[in-house]
Amino acid sequence: FRSKLPRVGTTIFTKMSRLAEEHQAINLAQGFPEFDCAPELQKLVGKYIARGKNQYAPMAGVMALREAIAKKVFAATAKEYHPETEITITSGATEALYVALSTVVHPGDEVIVFEPAYDSYVPCIELNGGIPVFVTLHPQYEGIDWQDVRSKISPRTKAVIINTPHNPTGNVWKLSDLHQLADIAGQHDLMVISDEVYEHIIFDGREHISAASIPALAERTFLCGSFGKTFHTTGWKLGYCLAPKELTAEFRKIHQFLVFSVVTPIQFAIAEYLENPEHYLTLSAFYQRKRDLFVHAIQDIGFGLRPSEGSFFQNVSYENLTGENDRELAERLTIEAGVASIPVSVFYDQITNYQTLRFCFAKNDDTLLRAAELLSKVV
Ligand code: PMP
Ligand code: GLN
């Protein structure tokens, strides 16, 4: 038997969550909230189940939800996406990313990937016969070297995948970055896959700049989003993809044979919940307080860190504390300190030790304080 993904094993998230459970460690590894979603949202799901919204949704998604997304995106970006032809509801951003990449990548095509990169991108490219070409950034990088990006473009480059706010670094793209990308993509006729799942978790007054807000990018972009992060519902696996009509038509050809359609009552519930923008516009303040609490609690340990600009992750470097490899340290801290994290080197292709750990701060305050205390005793 010949594996299609010979270099892939179990994901680091499964591995670290399992290790955390085995050692009853606090799990700051896998990114998911410790707290529940709003009772109002839970009630809405119950309401639509009781109303019999329990059979297949339309292939492209429940129209009320597509309309609610169009309205929300228009308010933020002034870009109009047509619910009928340009919005597709997916099984999480994971499915949206897979289908978008599958839509554009033919065997031999190259896709520019900024690393560290979320772990699903490269397998999605490789399963479709594509070749990832890496632009390598330090885990606590301050800016992108666009000359380096240009140097990676070849006649075979087909697409670029971007992610802002970024997992795992917590970095946020500036308007100038998006303009640089628009120039390069226009010049070389590249498709863009924009992973914006942390769009509503952004700090210190920064604004999320969506690829949708720049017309020269929007016309060539598959924008992938998720409600998992925004509403504390990672287990519902509800996401979406926005793309121009012709691209959406191709996207849906694949979506319809991968899942056909996704969970019906939850689509109705989220459509109704989206009517009140406060339900998502308050999220940044909620997480900024948690970031500050966590950064403050670990400040005396001696980690090197820049406060996260967005997402619910904080990266820390530890090269002045220990020479250990980050994979070994993440395991040792899970076992000895009782705190699980993610070694950032797993998000790189070749680099096996960047001496950086990623902590998820989507946890209750007392959990974050306890984790900091446990870490301070062992690191
Ligand atoms: N992209 C990034 C950057 C993520 O962090 C995640 C979830 N952890 C996803 C995509 C997948 O989102 P979903 O859970 O909606 O499939
Ligand atoms: N996106 C989450 C993270 O980065 C995990 C998602 C998963 O477990 N696949 O931690």
C-alpha cells in the first residue's frame, strides 16, 4: 500500500490533548475555549430542532445564513457577496480550505505557504498533487519580507495561502501587506486562499483587514471563515467560503461530493444569532483581557514574548531558560508541570526546533493563573 501522505501522522493537537489527558495536565495546547457558548445560542439550536429543521440543508447552505453572512461581511468590508452564487456554508473552515485548495491546485502547481503554517494547509495541497513552496518566518517575526515572497514565485505558482490573525504566531497583517499581496497576485495571476477564522479576535485597537476589503484581491480570493472561534462552538464545525461567482461554482462542484451539505438546525440558529453584531464585536475585548492576564501571570518566568496581536494564542521563546528542543520541552512540561502546549516547530516544514511554545489562552481566568504558577515551578 502506498500512502498519499507519507510524512503525515496523527496531528499535534490530538497528540498533545491525549498526553494532557493522560497526565491530567491543563490543556493550553489544542486551540478551543474552555467555556461554553451563549445559552441564547443553545436555545436557538433547540428551537430549530423542535421546528423540524432536521433534514438536509440546501447544498450551498441555508439561505438565511448566507444572507446573514453577506450582511456582516458587507458591514465590515463594503464588499457585496451574493448569497445565491458567492457564499457556501461548509463543515468548518477545515472543509472550506480543503475544497478551495482542491478547486485551484492541479498536479505540479506550486502554492506559496507562509510558515509557520496551520497544519492542514500542506496536506490539502499535496493531496491535490500540488507543491508547497515555503516563505519562512521567525515565530515572533515583526514583518514580512516581500522581496523574499517575490523570489519564491515561479511560472508554476498557482496560489498563495494567507492567514490573519495568524495561528500560531498571533501576528496580524497590515494594510500594506495586503496591498503587496494584491500587486504580486495581480502580476502573476495567482489565486488567494485567505484563512480569516480569527477575524473577530484582534487586540490593542488593531483592525482586521479582510482580503474581501481590497477589490483587486477579492476578485481572486477564496475567503474561508468559521463560527467555531467566534461563538465558542468549535465542536459544531460550521464555516463558510466566500468567492466570486465563477470560483464558487467550481468550489461547489467539489463541496457537493465531499459533504453535500452541512448541519441544518445550527445554520438556522447562527443565522438568527448573527442579527445582533454585539454577539461577535465584543469578542476582541473579551480575549484581550485574557491575553493580558496570561502574559502578566507568566512575565516573571523569563520567557521571551511579544504580546499576541490577534487569535487566542500566545507564543513564548525560552532560549535563555533551557536548550531543550521544543517538542521535548512541550512533552516534559505536560508531564512534569502539568501544563500542555504546542511546540511551534511542528508548524514548519524543515525546521525541527524553534525553541518556541504556543499557549492557548481561551481558558477560564483561574485555569490561566494556575497554569502560570505550575510553569513557574518547573521551567
Ligand atoms: N484555520 C486555522 C488557522 C485554525 O486555527 C483552525 C482551527 N483551529 C481552522 C482553520 C479550522 O477551523 P474549523 O474548526 O472551523 O474547521
Ligand atoms: N485549530 C486548533 C489549534 O490550532 C485545533 C484544531 C484541531 O484540533 N484540528 O489548536
